[in-house]
Amino acid sequence: MTNKPGFFKRLKALSLPQKQLFAVALCQRMLPNYELFSEVCEFGQPMVLSTALELLWQSQYDKKTKYNVDVHLQRIEENTPDPADFEAYGVYPAMDAAVAISTLMSAISAKMEDDIINISKLSSSTVANYIEAISDESLMDEALDDFVFAHPVMQEEKELQDMLLDIIEANPDINPELVKGLRKDIIEAGVSNIGISMQ
């Protein structure tokens, strides 16, 4: 969804640690979607997702961080909602958040760079699906694409990913200050990629 010339070329050019940091930051931004859904629909344990994220953040700057990937993936899977079980639209962004975190965790452990990069697309597609869900249903394909791309929530997603890429590109050496600072900024902003706030 991010049409800036060379966005994905730039993303692919990052080092593996930089790609990981970029993806972890996007996952953090998707977490409130799950938290709100969990609260409203009384499903799942947000703590399972936030604990996994906490470990992912920590492992970005502390290489001694050890955790059992399979155990966390199993827990996330048990807490991933199935859209067939819910009528609320919120199940989709909640599911995307869980899928993003588990995908990232297994991708980092297997050093699958493409899967790490795909977190960017997953975050954007959560936004696109949300905009389609709230749009006027009479819009045809091309008009719908234009509507989605021009929507303020998508523009915000695009700007955030661009800004994140700029920051990470400018910092080839991942240090604790950078990682902790990014995490703090995203948590304090308190808004998800589809504009949900848990504050």
C-alpha cells in the first residue's frame, strides 16, 4: 500500500537487525486493536501478545535475551480469534495483530527476511480493510482503491511507516537508546494503525 518510490527497495536494503526493529515497531502499533477487541468481546489474553512483544523489543538490543519461540507461538495461536466465531468487525484487526506478532517471532527465529518485511504489508492491509469496512458500499473497485488510498487513516499509516524507515535508516547501529525510545514513543502515542486508542 505504500507507494513511495523505492519504499520496499529501501526496506529490503536495511540490515536484518534494522528490518526486525521496523517490524517490531509496527506490531506494537497493531496491539491496541487486539486489546480493544479482547475487552469488548471478552476473548483472549492481551498479556500473551504483549509479553511476546516485550521479548521481541528486548531481544533487539540485548542479544542474551532467550525465550522459547514454540511456547510463545502456541500461546498466541490459542489467543488468536477466529472471524467465524464473532460478528464484530474488530475480530479482523485483532486477528491481524496476533498473526503479525507470531509471524515476526517465527521469522526472526528462522531469519526469514521476506516474512519480516511483510509485516509492513500486513499492517497496511489491516488499515485498507478497515477503511473498506467503513466506506460507502456502492464504491466500485477503482473508486474504492482511490478512496482507501486517500483516506486520512491510510495517509497516517503511510507517513508513520515512512518516518519509521527514515529513523531506522539513519541509525544503522541498533542501540538500546534507539530501541527503547521508539518503543516509548509508540506506546505513549497510544493509537493503533487504524486509530484505536486504549487510553
